[in-house]
Amino acid sequence: MSKELIIVESPTKERTIGKILGGNYVIRSSYGHLRDLPEKELGVDVKNGFEPRYEMLPRAKKVVPDLTRLAKKAKSIYLATDFDREGEAIAWHLTKILDLDEKKAKRITFHEITPEAIRESFKTARGIHLPLVDAQLARRILDRLVGYKLSPLLWRKVRRGLSAGRVQSVAVRLICAREEEILKFVAEEFWTLEADLEKSGQSFRAQLHSCGETRYDKFAFRNREKLDEVLRKLDGASYTVQRVEPKEKRRQPTPPFTTASLQQEASRRLYFSTSQTMMIAQQLYEGVEAGTEGPVGLITYMRTDSVSVAKEAQQEAVQWVEAKYGKSYLPAKPRIYKTKAKGAQEAHECIRPTKVSRTPDSLRDILNNEQMKLYELIWSRFIASQMAEAVYDTVTVDIAASDYLFRAAGRTLKFNGFLVIYEETDDSPKENEPAVLPVLTAGDLLALKELKPEQHFTEPPPRFNEASLVKVLEEHGIGRPSTYAPIIKTILDRGYVRLEERRFFPTELGKVVDRQLQQHFKEIVDVGFTAKIEEHLDDIASGKAKWRETVMDFYKPFLASLEKAETEMETVRLKPVETDEKCMLCGAPMFLRENRFGKYLACSAYPKCRHTVPLDKTGQKIVPQNTDEKCGKCGKPMVMKSRRNSRFLACTGYPDCRNTISIDRSGNKIIRPAPEMTDEKCEKCGKPMLKRFGKRGPFLACSGFPRCRNIRKVST
């Protein structure tokens, strides 16, 4: 008897859904896209309405025959790829590649990989939603036109191998613009005055606030001389409480996570990169073995810009909170959040746990360290979003001294509410938090311990970190939830920016490319223009616009700018800077170069000599340190070297001996066990899988490496 075929896009999803549905279905993975525009040519017929020309990807040779055979035998076919434009496009490509009958092939989607959600999806099976496919196609073609038309120009004018992208170039522009602000910034001096006061042995501080009708702003005292006049008038003054204004302040919980807010909070709190966050979130979504429950998806779909919550999930959260903390920790009525992100897709749901009762503590023996941290973050944020607000008792105190008024503010937590489980992090300085004041009443005479004049200087705007860059991209409507991580990865991989102490710095290459694009393709790097394109793509997805017209509206002015730049763009060759340093291996001069990790010295005899010397932030050489350690392979001395975020021992017999030993933060050697052969077979090439041990724990890797690079986590 023929079975029903379900096609998903990842092996993990295949295993999870397969165990949920059992033997009544055949589930297979397409391993993502099976065809795409050709890699080494434009692949878009500009003269024929931007008609795309697709080519089968290499992995399709192994996947398509099996899918074709199963599709012919299947009673019905369900395309269960991801719940977004990319997933819709993968499903559409599958219908074309496998030549599927529209009546036989149906599209099913689910926001979470749970038995209930999957079974429910069959009741709402539908056809391919072509507007979503068109929106993905339009984005792909726009990016291809920019990349394949503009990149060759940069090759000729700057350096071979460069690339430009429609959205990545805007991200580089934002980082370069911030760097320009910092370089142009001139610090301004200003002074503040605080009074260190005391009542009944408890001291507190109050800041100079006003004099009569004149209120002092931040720059009221530009120099010490002006403040000295105030100090002279305050000499011998008594300090009396003039007014005490108590208030009750309520603090609302933050909404559950969207893709952007998850990336920002994981960056701030867990120090995860955006790519790392999305990779781990994908694992949690696609499913893990949850003990006696079997395989199940732990979170809802992780690419979303919506904060809406399913009513069933909200009720489950309310029941859990009431059982754990009592009714006082619940709001008067269920919370409803509205998305503020520009162009948000409200059809999706927020990122939340698929089951509230599946607490982080219940999964500690199942998830690895990184999965545990991210799941706990998502779970806690969701629960907190459904809880009562926190309540503070605040007080503002005005203190009279001569003709001047000082002001102090205090705050005490009256009811913790949602804070019992979660508090959002931010970049604001902790010293600005209100203090706890003594009990004060009008007319109280206070003792002055000290007047503290303090000099300050304004600071330049901070450089972007991953969290703040994602935030500004989201605020301006640049890109979509699924694109933030690839944007950041691309600009790092291209060497246009580098991360130093978790902040983005533009490289010299990035500055040159940005300057060229800004002069000749202003619209390409314009924030407003790029956001407008995203709106047009949203219009295509909702059926309000045609993709060919949108692409044409972009392409005509872009082509005119391209033709003009061919003759007007200045040729700027970035050459390495020769130094007085000599290579310790061959004696050739050393060049000063720069990559995504910073500046370094490289031998000018490359590729014959590949010797490099890293430099620290001040431009000093980072020299390997001699140790008493001997190489376990050749017996030669080993030296301590530093890489980007870690240290390691390296054999001095390099390049003949390439033995290295990693060092942990405590300075101890990290000795990992030798690989172990397992009985498991690689699903890609059929060869045995090896159990290997990395810095994040054990994992399975194909023994056919490097020809086959398949890896997967160890089943628990």
C-alpha cells in the first residue's frame, strides 16, 4: 500500500517528524534548496523580463532520484518546508524539479514541531502561495543584479575578489558613518555638583538642580570658574528638605522574543553572535530527544517579527505562573502585545517554548550548554511577558541650600512581579539607577558631609556591537528577521569590518569600498531607499505588486549609475604598506596588512613564505612565548601563541610539524580524546561516522572528511 510522502528541508526535521508521525508516512529531507541561479554567471535574462535561469545544485544529484521515486509511488505529497518566504520558495522549486501534480502535492506549515501542530497542519493543507515565492524571487534577483553587476566594477577599480551587496553595503555604510562621527567628535567639557548629605547616620547624594527659576541643564557649567561662584555662595549654607514627593511606579514586562530581539538579548546577555544564536535556535526548533517524550521541537519558529501569542500558549503560561507564584503574579487581564517593527509580518507568532511545563530545569540533562542557555532565555522571557508588572515606591526630594535647590531621587522595589523570573538587559550605565534614600520629611535639617564638584567630558557615540547593529537595521526596516545574521557574517567574511572587543570597526578596505559606493551609487547605500525596497518586497508577498515591475523600477536607475561609474569612478588600489621589519624565516621585508581580525605583518615573499606576525591594538608585535613544553610528535620545543580569542601551544618545528595544543582560560592544556569509530552511517555518503570531541563537546563527523563534511550532534 502506498504511503503519504512528506518532504522537509533538513535531516533533523526529518528525524523529529518521522518519530512523531510513525510509520504511516515516508519523510525525506531536500537538504534545503535543490536549485538556484548559476554560481559563476548572472543567470538573469534582463532583456526578457528578468527571467531567472536555474541550475541544479550538486547535492541534488543524490537527493532528487530518491525523491522522484518516492513521489511517484506516494498516495499524496506534503511539502513541509519552513513557515516563511524561503520555505515557500523551496516548496515551489520541489514541485518543478519533481514535476508534481498540483492536486497531489499540498503545502503544510506549522509554527512549532509538536505532534499537535503537525497533525493540525494536515487539516489546513493548501497549494503553493505564489506571492511569497515571487517576493523571495524578487529579493534573489535584486541581490544578484547588484552583486554580479557591481562587484566586477569594484574588481577593476579597487581590488579583485571584492563583492557588493544590496543590504550588506548599507550595513557597512552604517558602521563607516558611525566611525566618521567618532573621528570628527570633539569632546566638550562640563561640570556637575553633588552634595553628600546625611540624616540619622545614613548618607545619600543630591545633585544641584536649579537656582530660582533657572534650571541647570547638562551644560550649565562649562568650566570650573563658573561652578566656583556657586560654591562660594553655598559656603556655610544649611541644607533643609523642602519637598518630598512619593509616587508608585509600575514597570511592565517586555514582550516575548522576535528574531531581532532574541539576537540582541543573546548578544548582550550570553555573548552569542547572531549566527550562533540562529544556529542554536534552529536546533531547538527542529527538535531534540526530550527524554520520555521522544523527539520534539522545543521552541516555535525562530524567524519572526511578530510578538503575538497563541491563546492556548497564553493560558498554559497563566496556569503555570498561578501554580508557581500565586494569582498576585498575574495581570488583571491577559497581555496583548503589538509589533512595533517596520513592515512586521503579523501572521506569525512570537518565539516561545512549545510547552511551558517543559522548564529549563527539566532539560538540563538533555541540552548542551549553549542550547540550555538560549532555551532558558526564551522560556524565561515568555513566562515573564505574561506576568504582573513590577511595582516600585519612588521618591523625589528637593533640598534647599541658600538660593539653590538640590534634588535626589530614590527607588525601592515594592512588588517584584515579572522580575522574579526575568529582567531584560540593556547598555545603560548602572550608576544611573535610583538609590535607596533615608526616610525624609519636609523641614528636616540635613548634615553636609561634602560638596563634590566633578569634571566631565562628552563622549563620542559608541561603535556598533551585534545587538545595536541588529537594532538599527530593524528600526530602519532594512532586511528581514532571516537576513540579519547573514548580513553580519558577510561583512565580516568579506573583510569590510572587524570585531574588536565585540565592537565593529571598519577596515581600510571597507572604508574605500563604502566611499566608492557612496559617491557613485548613493541609493544603494541609502538607508531610506533600502527600506523602501523591503516595503516593495512586502507588497509582492501580499499580492499588491508584481515582482517584475519592482525589479525593473530598481534596475533602470541602477544601470544608469553603473554606466556612469564605469568612466567616472576613481581607481583606488589598496597596497600593503612596506615596513622596516624583516621576516624571521626568510629575511624578506614584512608588509603591514589588515583582515577581519585586525592588522598584522606578512612576509612579502608570499606564497613561498607564509610567515605572519599578529599585532596588538597599539601596533606592537605579539611575540610567541617560550615554554618548557616539548612537542609530543617530534620532540621540539613548543611556544605559546595567541589567536583571536584564545591561546595555544605550537611546535617550533612548523611547517614540518603542525602539532598544536589548545589552552583553556585557566592556562591548562585541553587534551581531547582520539576519534572513535561508531556503527552509525553518514546520511549523505554512507560512510561510517566518527565520534569526535570539540570545544563544545562530542559530535559525529563523517569519516569521509574532507570530501564529505557532514556533522551532527551526538544522540542522547
